[in-house]
Amino acid sequence: MSEITPSQTVGPFFAYGLTPKGRNKWDPNGTYSWKETAGDNLITPDATGTKIRIEGCISDADGAPINDAMLEIWQADSQGRYLHARGEAPRPNAKFTGFGRSATDKQGVFSFDTIKPGAVAGPNGKTQAPHIVFCIFSRGMLRQVYTRLYFSDEAANAADPILALVPADRRGTLIAHKQTGGAVPTYRFDIRVQGDNETVFFDI
């Protein structure tokens, strides 16, 4: 009598070329020898606006930290402009791409240093509140998931057309809360992939 083949999950990820700083826990020096192409510090010398830091922890259904996840972010600049498309005039801060990538550490913690985005155009001519799009890759996921970060100190959240689509009792999972103290404004954004208080993910 044959037995069922054991189930398997996706991951862990092969870090080379994917996560910032070329981290390699098997290398005696702890890093790969490579040029970083996408990291967790998005701030460029020509970037204008308020410098901020985003910190958080990603956890599973049991509340345990996920220590091998990879997170990507995509955002507008401080004027609400995305990296210009082909054929458009370059922006003044053309080196700011609005794209970053962070791996989680052993405690499931991730962080980004970036510029607080401005409001951007939304559907039907409505303006979207400043936000950052998150894409999350993690073990056990056959496909990445997408969510958004909104800022707790933005009055524009109340009229955001995308946030309005989310049930009122779930919107809190998309809000990053400003922390007190520190030279650089820091926002806390924890992500729960399943279970109680699961973060809202969008079908894209």
C-alpha cells in the first residue's frame, strides 16, 4: 500500500542577489561579494521631502516571527510622483526610484529608510492619501501578497478611495503608527499573514 507524499512549503529563499547587503549566513564574513541593486535604504542625495524610517515585524498565524521573508516596497516621491515612464520628462529627483527590498532578521523584523510619499492621483479623479505598497514573499506562499501602508498622522486617510473599500474594522491593519522620540520620524507597521488581526491583502 502506497503512502501520500509529504507536503512541502516554498522557501527558504536563496539570498544572493535578492536581499539587501548581500547577507550570507554561511559566509565567514557574513556577506556576498556583489553590488547591491535593491536595498532597504531608498534615500538618494537628490531626494527631497521628509526622511522617515519604517520598522515592523512579520508574523504567522500563531504570532511567531517569520525569519526568512522578503518584503518589497513601491512608492511615490514627496511630490506624489512615481518613477517616470518611458517618454516622460525626467523628474528633478530622478535618482529616487521609490523601490526597495528588505529581508527579515531572526526576529522577523524588517526596516526601510525612505522619504514620506505625497498624495497621488486615484481612480475616478479622486486623490489617494500618501501610502506605500508592500509586496511580501514568504515560506508557504506559492504567490506573493500585496498590501498597503497608510500613515497614522494623515488626515487624508479619511477620504482615500482605496482605504474606503476596506471594512472599517479591518482598516487598522493598514495603518503605520508614528513612534515618539528619535531624530528621524519612525512609523511602526507590523504585518500578520494569517490568523487573528490578519493584515488586509489586496487581490491584484
